[in-house]
Amino acid sequence: NTTESPVTVETLDDVPEHVLRGLPEDVRLFPSAVDKTRLGVWATKSILKGKKFGPFVGDKKKRSQV
């Protein structure tokens, strides 16, 4: 008998309010394409190269790490 631990799924209720306020108009949080238990950032239209938005909180990752 193996017992599986329950899977925790991240929801919008888990996202701090300042993060939601900092999202640009054309960016939404939906289930990640990489990990369905996490939220991912999705653009509803093209974002121009160099466009900045934030605030950024966390550790920067190299392209090879994401």
C-alpha cells in the first residue's frame, strides 16, 4: 500500500495583492504550461521586446533554467 500525498494547486488566492496590481493590462495568470500545479504568466497579446513591468520579486534565472 502506498499513500500519495495530496497535490497542492496554486490559485489566484495564493498570489499577493501587490503582484496582481503590478501585472500589465495584457498579462494574466493562468495554470502553467510547464507545471499544472503552479500559475504561469500568459500574455493576451504580443509584448514588445524591452517592455518593462513589475515590481520584480525573487531570483533572476538564466534562460537555461526556465
